[in-house]
Amino acid sequence: MNITLRQLRAFVALTQTGSFTDAAARLHVTQSALSGLIKELEQTLGVQVVNRSTRKVELAEVGREFYPLAARLLQDLDGALVTIADMKALKRGLVRIAAPQLMSASVLPEVIAGFKREYPDIEIRLLDCMVENVLPKVHSGEVDFAVGPERESSADIEAKTLFEIPFVVVFRADHPLNKKKRVTWDDALRYPVVALKGEFTHRLRVDLHESLHDEALNPANEVGFMTTAFAMVSAGLGVTTCLPYASNLIRLHQLQSRPLLEPEVRRKFLIFTRRDRPLSPAAQRFSEYLMDYVTAQPWCSKR
């Protein structure tokens, strides 16, 4: 049984207006075309839905039973179409993002605030998490996409470069490093280093192993979050290394920073999505907005 939307709309319009003439005008069709749609509907159903024995349109018994179902179906469909149109026009939508704690505390709040000013009806949900939990949240479908440092991922994950930036050293304004215009890793590692636990420091140690001869990366303290490291540096407990996208937090803690040279160690951050789940219009626009935002920042460079 193949009932068309045009047939349903013709039947509902005829029932609501009680007139072939008025229903045809509502649907912007000729009266004969409307009559043909009703006949097609009756042929498809195999029963008569409209009594034509009087001048006034009256529903047959089957038509009276069928009308509320047809009207509800069209109402639900029209509502769904409005929702889709609103989503395409970015008048509604939900975007779920996962990002490491430092990026969630520095870059993303400003991006979300700017995006909300432009698209106030889009809801943004940010999940801040440990770096190792970023990709699993994409895999599970808990988020639409995630932002994080370059990592090995499976074939079902697509990765797009967001930015690539070098490390900086962070220290107090009264620290001896503040007198240097140029800071090398050897310079920085002469002081106690507050570093992040786990893979962050492990990868950095591997990157530095072949280049550093006099000094090695042996942290005096290892903490779980970079904000803790900033607080410890602010208290005079050493220096730390991080990526310059956290510049607003560095300033918030009244700290100074310099690019680290010899060698220049860089980290790439990417946007991760699932290949089998295209982004919604809202999520796609937010990812574009994020890309435009970071590209405009003085700390950002792409290779």
C-alpha cells in the first residue's frame, strides 16, 4: 500500500475546509487535481473516505476514523521538517565536545562564548577529561568530536590538524630565566621542573633524548593537571613546560614564558571524528569556528 503525502495532504485539507474549492486553494492546486488525489487515496485504501452524494463534503465512516491518524501523521512530519530546517539554519542543535583539561580551561571557553554570541540557540556541552580519555569518547559516540594531541588512532577515526605549536618554558617574573631573551632546553632544565604525569612527559623525554647531552628531563615533581603545575611555579617551586595555547592561564597566574629552543619540540593538536558519523550542521559549524579562532591566535602556526 503506497499512500503518498500529496494524497494525505489533500484528504486532510478537504476534511478541515469541508470544500473542494477551499481545499484546492489552500494547497495551490486545481479542484480537479484535488479530486483526483482523493480518488487515488480511495483506490489505494480500497474504501471510500468521502461521501459525494450531497453538495457539502461529508466523510464516510472510514474517513472519520482515518482523519485523526492522517492529521497527526502530517503534523509530526511537518514538525520534523521544521526541526531539520532549523538545524540546517543553525537555529537549534546540540554539540558535544571532548578536550583535555588544559585546553578546556583555556581555549575552549572563549571559543564557546564567541560561538554562542553568533548562534545563541545552539547548545554546547564540553567534556573536560584526561588526554587518554579523549579518543575513547569519540569511539563510544559520547561526543560529536574531540580535540587533543596527536595520538595513534584506529581506522574508524578521522583526524584533521587544528594547529601545531612548540613548547614554552613557564616561570615566575623574578626567575633568572626572565633575564634571557633566548631560552634553550639546557637552560630550563638546570632548574627544578614541574611536569605532567604519564605520556606527556614520556613523549617529551623521548623527543629530547638525542638532543640533550648535559641535561636530562628528570622532573622534580609530576602532577596530574597543568593548572597545578602553574600554581606550583607561582609558589616558587620550579619551572614548567607547556604549549602556548595556555597563554591566558599563564598570565592569570602572573607568570612569564619563553619559547624553548635547541631543539624546538612541537606538538600537533587535531580534531577527531568518527568516519561513520557525519557531523550535524551545528557540530560542523562549531568545528569550523574553532579552526578559524585558533588560526587567528598569535601562538598558532600550522605545518
